[in-house]
Amino acid sequence: MQGFAGFSLFAVFLLMALGLAIIFGQMKVINMAHGEFLTVGAYVTVFMSHLVMNHAPNLLPYYFPVAIFAAFLVAAILGYIVEIGLVRYLYTRPLDTLLATWGLSMILQQACRSLFGAREDTATLPEWMMGSWQPSEDLDIPKNSMFLLALAIGMVVLVYFLLHRSRWGLNVRATMQNREMAGAVGINTKRVDRMTFSLGCGLAGVAGAAFTSIGSVSPSAGSLYIVDTFIVVVFGGAASLLGTVLSAFSIAQAQSILEFFLTGVLAKIFVLLGVIVLLMIRPQGLIASKVRR
């Protein structure tokens, strides 16, 4: 049962880490505001939930998939604007991206606090996401966990085909490996940068929509996950999609099972110690990306 409970955490970790693996793993941008894009996606979902409840309650069973798409769209558009106004000036200065995006995270948190208030809010879930499925008397699997798992797997497949089976993905990988040569062969590297950063932020928005099904939303909700997300990406291998999936699953399950026997704080400490030890043995992460040199 505790292992199944870890699937919800795994889904949120994976959705967050997918976006960060693109931004950090592919673009080498340390985006400390990534958690705030989760918060934006979560608030979009909460807003649509209140809108449906107040004006069209008969649409409640159908609004959640639309809210996920809206969360992706709003977070992606915001990410596009951030790339144009801030990030594009800092691609050759990774430490500056850390400081600049940390400041951006403070601004976005305060903006959410001013717009929605400091109190926590929740989204009303459709009835088909409530309750649990009981395949046997001793096993009780929450339906929202099953939905989140299916959503995370779907996003992994989508990102895989975008990055490794499309012309756009080829342009992304070419730009990140050799920007000057990519530009010389006709790739619009500025557009690639904007679309890549926008996609990563949009995936964080999807993670925010998923987060509303397991917890309440506050202006600082995303900042609680940013450290865990960086750990997932670095532990899995910064540019490896498969490594990100394995890392998110390992960390989420280890943390969930340890919380059953220990406190939440001790569980995080032991997971972090395990990650540190494994990174000392294998600094490139679980799966190192293969790059032709």
C-alpha cells in the first residue's frame, strides 16, 4: 500500500523533472523558478475548478483534462516571456541564471500571494478521480494516483518523441551541442531556445495541475519541490530521459516507504544521503548521456 502511495509522489516528481531535464539537462540553465511554474499551473487548475463550480457545475466531470491543457498553455506562455525578457541574456553564464531565476521565483511567489492571497486553496476533483480501486480485500489503490501515473507516462512518451523522433528535437540537440554550427546550417537557434524553455515550463504547469489532486495550493507550494526535482534530474543523469524516469521512481518510492517506518524528515535525510553516496560512486548519474566528441 505504501508503495502505491508513492506513485502519486513519483508522478509529480517525474512531471516536474521532465521540464527541468529539458531546461537544465539540455539548455544548461539553472532555473530556480521552476517550482513557481508548478504553482502557476496549480492556480490555473484551481481557478478553472471554481469557475466550473460557480457557473457550470454540470461540467465538473469533464473540466480536469481541459484544466491540465490550460495549465500547460499558461505556464508555457509565461516561460516564453521569461526566456525573451531574462534567460536569453544568460546562456553563457550559468551561475547568473541561478541568481536571476531565484529572484524571479520570489517575484512570482509574491505575485501569486497578491492575486490569490496567502491562504491555501484546493481544486474540486471530478467524481471519477475520487475514491479508490480495490482489486482485492487487502489492496486499496487511490484513483487519483492511477490517473497521475497514466498522465506522467503519457508525458514521458510525448517528450521522448518530441526530443528523439522529431525534427524539432534534432534541432534542440544540435543547438545545445554546438550553437554556432547549428546556426551555420540554418537552424534558428533563438526560436529553438524559446520553444525549449517554454516546453519545460509548460511541463511544470502540468505537474501543478496534477499536484492539485493530492494537495492544497499555496504561493510557496512549488518551492517545496524544487530541491527534490534538481536531485531527481542530477541523480538520473542531467540529459537522460530514461535516467530521469528511473531516478524519480527510485527517490519517490524510497521516500514513501521510509516515511512508513520513520518520520518524514528522517526519510528525506536518508534518501538524500543515499543519493550523495551513489553520486560519489557514479558522478554522471544513473544513466550518462552518450555524446559523440
